[in-house]
Amino acid sequence: MGAVAPEEIRDALREVLDPEYPISLVDLGLIRGIEVGGNRVHIKLTYTCMGCPAMDMIQDDVRERLLEMNGVASVDIEVVWDTWSRKDITPLGKKQLKEVGVV
């Protein structure tokens, strides 16, 4: 069994939705980095605001989803306080937000 590719990690994280909006963390622009070393995954994650009440829930959801993957034994999450803006949302994310009346 080979190491999981960062693209596979990103695809899996598309299944992890923001608790407030039906959009993935990837499409919302919150995933800032993915590093894979053997069976260990390191995720850089930011939030839309410093007072986000769902920080722990989001991290738990990320960890839980990635640990379901074959080849992933541990997940480290590093919170980075990169400035987030609407520009970070992917075109798909903008479309999904528009469909629910947010953007």
C-alpha cells in the first residue's frame, strides 16, 4: 500500500462540510495546505473568523474523515490565521452558496 496523495486528501476533504453552510471546507477556502509523509497527514486550516464557535467540530470532522482513508494513520491539524476573504471561495463554492441564498 502506497502513501496517499495530497490530491486524494483534498478530494476526501470535499466531503467535510462547513457546519453553517452546505459547502465543503475545500470550496470555502479553509484548507490552506496538505502535506503527506508516509501514513501521516498534516493539514493547514484557517477559519473565516477568529471567534468561530465550530473550530473544534471542524477539526474533529477533518480528522475523522481522513482517518477513514486507507493509508492514513494519523492526522495533524495546524491552525493558521491566514486572512480569509470571499476571494478564497472556489467557483463551485460560490455557486453552491448562491443556490442557498448566501452569496
